[in-house]
Amino acid sequence: VQLQACGGGVVQAGGSLRLSCAASGRTSSNFIMSWFRQAPGKEREFVAGIRWNYYGNTYYAESVKGRFIITRDNAENMVYLHMNSLQPEDTAVYYCGVSRSARATGAIFAETSYDYWGQGTQVTVSS
């Protein structure tokens, strides 16, 4: 599976952006597709994830709940991250990732559960 992320940019605080991640190759209903982010000097952290199965369960980090929404288009193998009410602390490089086997919530949130990564897209929020 190859992932291609795009949609980052510079936005003022309170603004919105939509990130896109295109997956190529064979996908599976067992997959979790997620967004992580990494700010300068910090570790990569989970942002949001969505199951690729019929139910499409979603998962969010507490820091983005109510502001970010993750959606998918199974037919196009696309995942989107709709980011609203952006704050300077959201500034980071955002990565999309795919886990082939994560099940428990703890595993979904863990970077080590992910098998494939996109190249990252920079999001900068100015105050």
C-alpha cells in the first residue's frame, strides 16, 4: 500500500483546512487509516483514525475532538481530515498511516501499529 498525503498549508488561527490521503494498492476491510502529526521537537502523535470496514468507526485524540472530522471514500481509497477552528498548537507535519491489524483502541492510537506511511504534509497555523 502506498499513501500520498496533501492539503497542508498556512492558515490563520480559527481557520480550516482539509487534508487528503490517497491509498494505492490492495486495501482491506481490516485496515485502519489514521492521521498522525509531529510538531518540531515532539514525538509523532495520533490525531484521528477510521476503520475501513462497513461501520467506519472513528477515533479522535482528545485535543482535536469537536474540531476535526475524519471521513473516507472507500470507492476512491481516500481518507480526509477536515480541520476546523485551527490553533497554533495544531502546527505540525501531518502523516497518514495504515494499520493492517490494529483492533483495540490502544493499538489504534499507537504509532508502532502502523505498517504504511505517507510522506507528510505541513500545516502551519499562525496566531
